[in-house]
Amino acid sequence: MSAPSEAGAAWEFPIERGKIREFALAMQSEAPEYQHPDAVVPPTFLINANRWAPEGARVPHGFDRRRLLHGEQEYIFHGPPPRAGQTLYAAERLAERYEKPGRRGGTMKFAVIVTEFRDEAGTLVAEGRATYIETAKATKSAEPAKSAEPAKTAESAAAAQPAPVTEEKA
């Protein structure tokens, strides 16, 4: 595991009542705490902060996007959840990097990026922990074997279908 090495710039994240309601609808939730004027945010609502980040504010994970997985997302609240009308300030930092052997050969690389959410007074309100994974390219010996079964043609597929049932009249 490696020590934290990068931090991004903070950005403003306004908590809007309408966006809370939209998020609740997307979750198919009619919970009253998401509907009133000072609605609280659903636990995973903070993922939306990423959309407010100005260019260059987010910490790069440095992985090849063609082999990138979003492995885990966790939210930790340090008090009551934020409410509509609040403004939070989000900032990311690289918390750790590590590697593990992949099941198909090669090495999988992991990066954990923590986003801290602070209120106007600078108090830590919540944290989001995202784990990103770069999968290794499969080794030749780990690739699935090609099937020895011949490819099906339209005729062979039709021949494999049962014959249509017809009624005989007496």
C-alpha cells in the first residue's frame, strides 16, 4: 500500500431540493424525507458532486479506461445528512494505491480516492470512498479455449428446431 500522494482543488456543490427529488424518483423512493422543502439527501446522492467539479479539480486515478472498473463506493456521514439549501465543498485526495494478482493472470491495480464534503464552516460532513480497479490483460494461457464445435449455419439451426405441430382433421 502506498501513502496518499495527490490532492485536488475544492469545488462548490450546492444541494438543491429539485435534484434531491429527481434522485429519489430515480431510486423509486417516495420517502417523505426526500420530498419536503428542507429534504435530506439520500445516502448515495453525493455521487452527484462529481458533475459539479471544474476541470482539473478531480484527482486522476491514472488507469487505462479500457480496463477500468468502479469496484466499490462507500459513504460515511459524520453527523446528520446534508439538507436542501446547504452548500458543500468537495475535495478529492488519493488515499492509497495497491496491487493484487489477477485470476486470469497479470496484476490488478487499485486506487482509492476519498472525497471529503465540508460545510460552509469547514466542518467535515461526509466522505465518499471510491475504489477504482485497472484489470490486467488476460494472459494467453488464461484465455478460454476455442470451441471444437463447428459454427452453426442457418440451415443447421433450422434443422435443430422442432417441426411445427399441425392438427389432423378426421
